[in-house]
Amino acid sequence: MMKAWGITEFGPATNLKVVDAKKPTPGDRDLLVKMSAVATNPIDYKIRSGAIPSQIVEVGIQGWDGSGTVQEVGAKVQRFKVGDEVYFSGNVFRPGCHAEYCLVDERISAKKPAKLSHEDAAALPLTTLTAWEGLLEGFVLDPEAPNYDSKIAGKSVLFVGGAGGVGAIGIQLAKKVFKIPTVIATASRPETIDFCKKMGADHVIDHRKNLKEQLTALGFQGVNYLYNTVDANSNWKETVDCILPQGKLVVITGVDSIDCTQLWFKRISLFPEIMFSRPIFMGDTEDWAQYDILTKTAALVDEGVLVTTRTTTFDFAKLPDAHVYQESGKSIGKQVATVKF
Amino acid sequence: MMKAWGITEFGPATNLKVVDAKKPTPGDRDLLVKMSAVATNPIDYKIRSGAIPSQIVEVGIQGWDGSGTVQEVGAKVQRFKVGDEVYFSGNVFRPGCHAEYCLVDERISAKKPAKLSHEDAAALPLTTLTAWEGLLEGFVLDPEAPNYDSKIAGKSVLFVGGAGGVGAIGIQLAKKVFKIPTVIATASRPETIDFCKKMGADHVIDHRKNLKEQLTALGFQGVNYLYNTVDANSNWKETVDCILPQGKLVVITGVDSIDCTQLWFKRISLFPEIMFSRPIFMGDTEDWAQYDILTKTAALVDEGVLVTTRTTTFDFAKLPDAHVYQESGKSIGKQVATVKF
């Protein structure tokens, strides 16, 4: 048996309870990971509240972002062994990792950065996958492709919501890995503005004021790439207005009943990013894309190119409070906890 | 002076009149083309009726697809000379080519296929640009990229509305240039089904019946790429249902008030293609993308890889009837006319 944070029905943060659950047994491609640290994300409260359809498996173990140590491997696991320290986000259609133990498919796991603590590592997987997939596939940018330097010359990206978890690592990736010459972020408070600059933003503009006018004041008629890390329904028209013709838009929420005709004459592509899509739909394919991203990220962290986005460590016994904090929309960077029941 | 088909206000096909207009003078990057043949497209009636905002320049010369001979070149033209036979679609924000003469920017023109008549050549530019840009940038397929064969292995595309102008060349390009292994098209009448097969479709399914069920019956759980050549508002849910996770959708109409949340969990990108976007927004950049596509197309036609999509030649004096025929939605391939006033 093991302890875990679970829910038995969708609802408010008070529905979260520490429960006793059966310690799981790995399937063929699974790692059984003893969790050391976990992180919270907006997806946590969206699933807990029932806003996003999930599967309640037995007692509904929550949370999908963490770092720990491999304790068992499934019969067909190829790239991991017992004792490996790993970090991963996982699959929302399987039980989460806010627990003593968790199963995760090896194809969506990676060895954690050697130089980081489990806490600093736990901050990274979900948001790094979200940001990297959006840059690579949403903006169609491949820094390893021939002539990449000339393709990216003069280009600009705007992260709307720069100080959140995805923004924090997205700014770093855009600047240091995808080498976009101009990286702009939005933030509205002194502490979030500072944080965006610390992550590497060249300019920070205020999402409480007109975005296009602020870009113009900085000398930009618009941006080539816009990464909207907040609810895309809430600022649709204003964000699309900021994108140059032939530009690209990545969103990380569903967008309902919006007018995409605005995209048409400017020929702006819309890419809805959700890093759980691959784990949910990959089936028995040999799709190691998320393993690759997390493995590259670990190397870049160990080389000092990227830094953890952890800003806060909370008491794991107070996980419901951490959910409420996520719901406030005010969180900066990432909140992590040491796993301890 | 010259003759041209023009409108003085948006409205029905009867608004189209043969008018006298000033023979235009080329700007720096322009070719002055004496038109030999032109084609009709749905954009014609959409602009004529006022459904799409355009600019009415003087007498509002209509039509954007044709073939002719360069009679003058602008002061800074680099790649064309007087006497060149060219084909092009042009720019809807400038006067059209359903006229004795037309100006077109050299960067969006190309030498016509040598082996084709002006009539057969006039059938191609607008639809080829639309299909090629959608395949290249919307589906992110580059047949010249390294390891393209392994990237495209096992992939499938569905053209909704396979027998129209864009479908007719899109099927050919998908099969012969972009080498997508499985090309499926929709059509509902015996003559349109035959036409799709003639263009190279591997399978034809009926858009009057459930698309997903027909794909399943053919042994496909869905397609990787879906090119919707008809009004994307009219069949949004049904077409998105046909796309596999991590798939890509190209549409060629605006999409208003649709629920893009359907795209999200499957992580399907939406690319709104309109070939006029580049000409409208390219400004003074050296963007030769449309020149390149039309030049490659001419070579592929002359090599016998691609064939013209012309199916009908109409009397240019009856252009209003050709607009009405376009509006019926029943047209097969392309309708062209010899320019004669």
C-alpha cells in the first residue's frame, strides 16, 4: 500500500484527501518511481474541478509533474534501470504522481538533471514539454535544421503571461535554445516584471494595457510568434492583433466560439499545445519525442544554459492551499514540494 | 485605354459590366501583361458580392487568375523581359486581370509552362498556389528536406471537395510532388468521383455521408492531414473528427464562431490558407515564394508530372454566367476563357 493525494469526485480543493492506495505494478513499458518531489500546475485544479475530462481511476490520484527514483521497471523497458533518478510529467489519463509511488511510461520520462535537487528538477517537466513542443511544432522552429540562423534572423516572439510556469521556461528556451533574436513577455507587477527579465526577456510589456500599442512604442509593428500561456479565450482579439502576417500562434487552453476569420487574411496558424496529447494518444508507437526533449533539457541544465524555474517550496501536507494559489492566477514560476506523508 | 470586366458597386453577377479603363503603367517591380486567357474562382463572386473586403480601385476591375505576355516591365524588374509568356494569380487589393491588360508584381509571377496553351496555363496559378502553400506550410511538408521519405511513410491526406479547382491540383500535388502515400478525396456525383480518380486520388468518399465511418470502412482510423477546400464552417465538427491526433488541418475560408477546443486534446493545428496573403502583405521584402512555386509547377507540367485542371472553356462575353456557375458550388476542375472583348 501507499499514501497519495486523491479525489473521489470532482470539486473544490477541499475534495483533495490523503488516501491509502495500492502500490502499483509496472506494465511492460512502465517505470515504478518512488517520488521525491512534485510540482503543481494549473492543470491540477482544472482536472480536480472537473473542467477537463479525465479518468478517475480507483481513488483518483492527482498531480502530474515530479521527480524521483526508479524502483522497478516493466518487462520491456529499454532505457532505464532500477536506481535511475528520473523526472517526468506523465499522462493525465493515468493516476498522478502526488503520491509515494507512480507509474510512468519510459518513452515520456528522462533522467533528471544531475546537478539539480529533486525539488528543482520537479519544477521542469510539464512546463518544459509545453514550451518546447510549442516552439518546435507550433512555431515550426528547429534549431538543428540547416540555415536556421538565417531563418530566425530578425524574428520576434511574445509570451503572454511571461511569469507563469510555461512563460518562465519558455522565455529561456526561446532565447537560449531556439535563439529567437527578440523575446518579449507580458507581466504587470514589479515582481513578475523582474522575474521575466531574470528568465531572459529582452522587453516586458503590461498585459493590463493595450499590447499592440506597447509593441509599437518599442519599435515593433507586431511579432512573428505569439505564445499565449493564459486563457486564450480571454484575450483572443487583442493577442491576434499583435501577430504579423504569416505569423504563428500557440495557445495552451481550448478556444471555444472564437472568430478565427481574424487569422485568415494574415494567414496566421493556430497551434493548440497540450503536452498530454502525445502520452494519451501515442499507443504502441515508438514515439520518444518527450523523452528526447526532457533528456536535452537535463543536459542544458547541467551545462548551465537553462535554470530551474522553481520559486517556492510549499508544505506537501498543504497541497489544497497550493491548488488555491494556482487558481489565483498570480503564481510566479513554479511551486514544488518534497513528497512526505 | 483598354477594355475590362468591372464593377462599380458590390452585388450580384449582373453588376459585372465591360468598361473602358486606362491602360495601366507598371510600377518598379511590375510587369504589364497583355492577357490571353483567364480563369474563374470562388474568390471572384466573393469579392464581387462584397463578402470579402477588397479595394474598389477606380472602376473595380475583377478577376485574379490568368496567362498572357509581358508587354512592358518596371524599372526594377529583375527576372522578366518583354515578350515573356507568364501566368499568375495576382493581388486582390489591386485591379484584376479579367481585362486586356493587367499589372502584376514580378515576385508573384512566373513563366508559364511552355507546353501549355494560355488557356490551359490560366487554369493553374491561384489554385496551385493555394494547394502548394497549404501542403508546404500548413501541413509542414517539405519534399526536399532530408529524410522526407521516412517522415511521410504511412501518412494520409483527405481533400474535402476533391473535384473543385483546389482539390484537382491538390490531389496531384499531394500524390506526385509531396508523395503522401494515401490520398483520399470527397465527391458525391459520378462525374466528380471519376474526376478525382483521374487527378490521382487513391480513394474517393462521399461528403453527403458520414466521413469518419467511410474512412473506417476503408481501414483508416482517421487521416494525418485534412485539406478542406469548401466552407470550413459548414462541416467543422465532422471534418475535425476525421483527423488523427497530432494531425494538421488546412482551411481556405474564414472560420467564425467555431469551437477550436475540439482541436486541443488531439493537438491538431489549424492553418488558414489564402494565397493572396503574401501579395497583400509582402511589402518590399524579397519574398519570391510564389514565383518559386509557379516556376516549379511550370517545370513539373512540362515534364508531364502535373496536368492542367482546365475542364471547361466559356465565352468571355458571358463572364457573369461563369460567376453564377461558380456560385452553384457544382463546378468541376477549372473554367477558363480566351480574353476577347
